Amino acid sequence: MDPKSFLHSAVLLLVAAAFAVALFRRFGLGSILGLLVAGVLIGPHTPGPSVTSNVDDLRHFTELGVVLLLFVIGLEMHPRRLWEMRRTLFGLGSLQILITGVLLTLYFRWFVPDWPVAVLFGLSMALSSTALVMQSLYEKGEIVTRHGQTAFAILLMQDLAVVPMIALLPIIADSGPLPSDLPLREQLTTVGVTLFCVLAGGRWVVPKALDLLARQYNREAFFLVVMAAVLLAAWAMETAGMSMALGAFLMGMMLSGSRYSVQIQASVEPHKGLLMSLFFVAVGMSVDVGILAAQPFIFALHVLALLLIKLGVVYALCRLFDSDKRTSVRVAFMLAQAGEFGFVLFGAAKALQVVDDGVFAMAVAVISLSMLLAPLMARLGAHAATRKTDPQDGVHDVFQYRPDAGDSGDEAPRVVIAGYGRVGHTIGAVLSSHGIAYVAFESDPVLVARWRNDGYPVFYGDICDPHLIDAARVERAQLVVLTIDDQRAAITATQLIRARSPDIAIVARARDLATCDALFRAGASKAFPEAVEASLRLAAETLEGLGIPQTEAEHVVSDARGADYAMVRSQFELVHGAGNESGAGNRTDRSDGQPSR
């Protein structure tokens, strides 16, 4: 490829995507719809500049974003939670695929030449877009809601259904991803061995490798091992005839109980976001405007039938499985579109000459347009759900499980402790004794291993990493306690946390008054100079040893703390001269404008 041509395409794609996202979010339409529209405008099927004519290749590459998305979701989904969803997963999910597939097959039989092709249409379009729905839920923080968990269970079952759907291709075309002459027993053995390898690798092999690299403080290799594990799991599942996204999800789920889970998510998150954005642009580029113009009525009829059938089936099944009306409406509108797996299935069917070019182009266009409408459908569903008012609706709208909860229970942590050495552990012990949920981060893997073995909610992570702050959802806590020894790191962490959460309380440990002042300027709510505090404690004990009553000694220490340690500062300046203590006599108050202690 010509480097100049590549650079031109990259610039065009990024500029169009950035402009569309900014514009659509400005009008409250969401970033996903903006990316889809940007793809339509710069695709090969519309007038004007085009990024590439090889849309399939671009979409296949950007499907890595879907893989990383499911991996991140797996990191937040413990196996225990998946087992609790088994009724929705296998019951509701299976019925949705079967009933929707049958109805869509009967509909498309009127427009395609034979039953096998109609079955192909029905089953492939019974699946919804995991990428669109999960990205939308993830952005809005709705994965833990009842409608989010129901939609997730159905989507996960759809990913599992990829296996038998791919197995149908050899029946239709006497060929497939696995050799057609491979006995069923050997196919099942291949699937079983692959599943075992992925689960075992995520449970034992990958954590051991990450532990070794964390002890060496090798962050670059840490990230590369994570990416290699995800892609290896995705490749293995695809080779066995299953979904790449399913392999990534299983790898993430196995690593969800690891002490490195939050740092893993922080490492993957920025790359996932970029690839997901490119994926939605590639989907938009797949919309063939020419087909829409040539057969507008048939095209519109197919899209309308697809949306109405899926709306009706999903809503009815959700009600059958005891979901309230609001949840059922939201899930139905979320899952009304077709999914990206349809591109894969119809591409394979075209290569096997099951469908001709005209049928393939129509199928891809229907899938693409339904995905283009998905963000609008989700907004319409959210609006319609507000009109559904059962007395019990919304009472249990959110599951007790939280992906950001500490290990001590299902309650979301109220306190985040950065640094879990002697000071951090003391604070954690006091919080636990009062029943206050917390989560702690420590960059020393040896300490993390020791405390986690003792049952404490401690995770490996560098609080100075902005991606970790986002992945840990620090903004949801009421209070952040910084106990780390590295004072520069404490100041940096304070600035990062304050920039993301202007209202959160930040309590920091400082070595001396100079660091204390710097922490206040960085945005700390309170900072305590441990050297000064230790000296004041010794001074109080000295006074008591000299016979001064305890209350009077404590009063003297309290006066020394007052007015921002004014007594200590003045004595320091008399000995060392003004200005030697950085910030003394000319310090900035706390960011909230209140006098500091």
C-alpha cells in the first residue's frame, strides 16, 4: 500500500469520525450513531471521498474492538454471576433465537428461492449486535441494571449459538469452517479441548505470567501478555468454529477474580475504545445506498419486518420470564436490530456459493441499516419504557451485583485506598470494623498477594495511571485515601482524581509540611504531615510525663495543629529562615476554598 494513500485514508477516517461524534453528541444523539453515519458518508457507496473499497477487510480488522469489548465485560462478570443468570441465559436466550429464527425464516421464504437460504436469513438475523448493545450499555453505565443484565444474557446465548449455526453451513453447502468429513464426535472434541485450554489458560497460566512481570515492574510486557492472551483465546475459539468474542469473554471472566483485573482493564480500555469506534465506522461503510435506491420498497419492508418481529418476540418472552413492562420494552428495542455476525455468516455463504451476489448485497444492506437504526431504537425504547408503570416496576431495577464492588460483599465500595502498606492496612482495618466497604490498590505485587490471601479487597494497580482511575470508577466512591510513600506520585494522583471528580473528598498522607502544601494545591481536601503529627504526639506524651494533665496536653497539641500548623511553621522559620520550607507563609488553600487544617 502506498504510504501517502494510507495516511490520506487514516486522516480522512479520523477527521470524519471525530466531527460526526462531536456533532451527534452535541445534539444528544450519541457517539455510536455519529460513527455509523460517518461511515456511510466516507464509504464506497456514496459520492465524495472514500477511505477504501475493501470494506470487508477493514471490518474484519476492526472486529478486534468487539473482541476487546467482550474481554472487558468478562473482567466484570464473575463466574458466580453467570451461574445466577442461567435461567435467563439458557431459557430466555434460547427461546428468543429459535422463535425469532422460525418467524424470520417464514417471512424471508417469500423472497428467496429455497428453504436453506431462508433458514440462513432467519437464523443469522435472529442474532443482535453485541457490539452496539454492549458498547451502549457500557458507556451509559447500565450493564448492572435489570434491562442491561437481561440484554447481556440474551446476547451471550446468541454468541454461544454461533457454533450450531456455523455447523449448518456444511449441511447447506457441503463445506464449512471445519472439514465437512470430520465426524461429529471429533468436532465436539475439538470444541471441548479448546474451551478447556482457554479456561485453564485464563485461570492459571496467564495470572502466573502477569505475576512474574508485575514483580519485575515490566508494564510494557504486562500489557503485551494481556493482549496476546485475549487474541490467542479469540483465535482458538474461531478455529474451533465458535465466536471470537466468546473466547475473549471467557478469558476475561477467568481473569475477573485475579488481583490484576483492574490494571488489566486499565491497560486494554483505550485500545478497545479506538477499535470499537473504527468498527462502527466500518459498519456504516457497509451500507449500500445503491441497493436502497434500486429496491426501496422491498428494502424498507425487510428492515421493518425484521424490527417488528424481533420487537414482538423479545417483549413477549421477557414478560413470560417475569420481567416487568419497562424492562421488557427496553430490552426489546435494544435487540431489534440484526448483528455483525450476519456479515460473517453471509460472507461464508457467498464464498460457498449458497447465495448469489444480489441476495448477499441485500442481506448486508438490511443488516447494516438495522444497525444504523439501533441507537435511535434504543432511545425510543427508553422513552417508551417511561410510559409503562406497573406498581412493581423499577423496585428491583438494579441487581445487587456491582462490577466495581469490593471483595467484601456486593455493596459498592464507599472508600478507595491508594497504597496498602502499613498505613493503608490500618485504615482498611478501621473501616472494616465499622462495616464500611472499601477497595484498595497497591503497586507492589508481593503485598497484593499477601493481603488478598488474607481476604482483603486489594488489587494490583498504579493509582497514577489515569486509565486505572477510570477503570476502577473512583468517581463513584465517597472518599479517596492516599497513603503512598512516593510523594510526587501522591501529588500526581491527587491532580488526576480531582480533574475527574471535582466533588470527591481526597485525604492524603504527607511526609512534611512542604508536601502537605503541594497536596492542597493539587486538590486534596485534607492532608496530614506524618512527621509533624508524630512529633506532636511525642510532645503530648512528653508533657504528660512531666505531670501536666492529659486534657491540657491535648489542648496544647490541638493549638499546635490550628491555623494550618502555624506554631510549627513559625518555629521552623525561626530556626531555618523563612522560605526554606516550600510553600510556608505563601501557600494556597484547598480547592474548595475552605481553610485547611
